[in-house]
Amino acid sequence: MTDHCNSRAENGSSSGLSDLFLQQSRALFASIHILIFLLGMPGNVLLLLVLIPNLRRTSVSHVTRLTGPLLVNIAVLDLIFFLYDVPVMLGNVIFKDWRLGYMVCISHHSLSLWIIFADFYSMLAVSVLRYVAVIHPTRTLSVSQKHIAWACMSIWMLCFLFSIPLWMYYTIVKVGEETYCVNQMTKWHMTLYFRLLGGVAFLPAMLLMILCYSKIICVLWVRRTLGIHTASSLQVNKRATIIALITVVAFVVMWIPYWLVIFLTREDGLLSTAPVYLASNLTALLAYANCCVNPIVCFGLSSQYQAGLRKLLRRPG
């Protein structure tokens, strides 16, 4: 996704933002990047180490075995983000201009968007599986982990297509003696691109997730009983649904401010003001911090993940 800290620092320094303000804000942004890394990296490593052994376990439910590869996919994506994108973003705010080279410039922004949408579509797949498990549980029996693996590969390929314009249009430009990594799309093309991402790639998937969870909640909490579910299976589905729903809600809530800033400032050039400069960067950091959420939710709310973590750390239960 588009980084504000470096490409827009040029706008700030040339349109009224003082050097002291930029220096202080960069120190704040760098501190937040480090905090995000320290919170997210260990959590996702531990989550991945807990998830991988469960992929071949036969003692868990069929739907748990199906959602396992998708959760592994999300953890792997988040780890790539922490290992590559976060260090690049940290360097981006430490230095006034771009010093990381052409390939890092185009790959960083493109990979960020790729990861974001692959995370989102993996959550969508989890939502659909949970819906089928609750509403039509017998149909999940015809789905195997091999099908889910193919679904993960399809998600990666689809989301790569979303990122192609960023691979094409990001480049390095020189302004005086300084170098910047910038998106060379016109304002019209940039606006169209983000509106297509929001209106075609994001909104329909979000509505589908809302529909899935609305139906699941209606069945599990309002109607409470289904003849095809036992009391224990209803309880298991309730816990799994709560965890998945919290993860999705956190994703949407943490990304909405970022998209609002993009849509509100894309055409009117308000980034020369200090409040909007701070808002654009802080909302981006809030969105990136979403990669820390999944381990916190899983280890905080799931006894199964807690047991796996204790086993991993060789602590008695």
C-alpha cells in the first residue's frame, strides 16, 4: 500500500511544514514501526509454530482442519510483511529521501497491497467455511485440505493482479539532489484505481462476509438449535465464530480510517497541513498494525491455541 512518510515528506517540506515538525513526527512514526514489529513478529512466529502441527491432526473437527491452511496462509503473509515491509517502512521514515533502491521501491508498495488483500480474502474463505459448517455441515465433508491449498494459491494469484498497477507505476525520481520513491499515476488514474479496489475488490467481499456472519449468528444465537448439531458442536462453532468475527471486525475497523483519508485527500492536496499529514501517516500505521491482531485474538480467546502454545513452550497445562 502507498507509504505516506517519504513520498509525501517532499510535499510537506515544500509547503509549510517545518523541519522541526517533520523531524519530531518521523521520530514518532519510527517508534511506532518498531513497536509494531516487536508486537507482531514474535506473535505470528508462535502462531505459525502452533498451527503447523495441527494441520495433520485427526482429533480436531473437519472444518478446523480446513481452516488451518487458511490461518497458516494469513500467518505466513503477516510474517512476510514484518520481515520485509516493516523494515523498509522504518528506513523510509528515518531517511529524508529514498535510499533503498529501485527494486525495493516498486516491490515494497506492491507487496504491501498484495499482502493486505491476500489476508482479507483468506479471512473471506474462513468466513465461507464457517458458514457452510454451521448452515450446511454435511457439505464440508466433500472439501479437502488439497482444495483449500488450491484456494490459497488462487488467492495469492488474484491479489497479485490487484497489485500490478503499483508494480508498473512506482519508480524513483530525483528532486534536486534528493531521491524519492513515487507513484507516477495521474490523479485521475490513482482515484480510479483506489475506487476500483474499494468498490470491486473490497466491498463485495465485505458484504459477503457480513451476510455469512449474520446468518451464522442468527442460527447459533437466535435460533440456538439445529437438528444436525449437537450441543457440543454448537458450542465449538460459537467459539470459532467469535474468534473469526473479531479478526474480521478488527481488520475492517483498523483499515477504514486509512481508506477515508485516501479518499478525502487524494484530489484536494490537503497534505500540506500538519493535521492531515499526521492523520495520513497515523492511519496508515493503524492499518499496518492489524498484522499484530491475529495472534492476540487466537491466543487470547482460544483454549485450543493456548494449549498448543503451552505445549510448544513445554509448560505444564
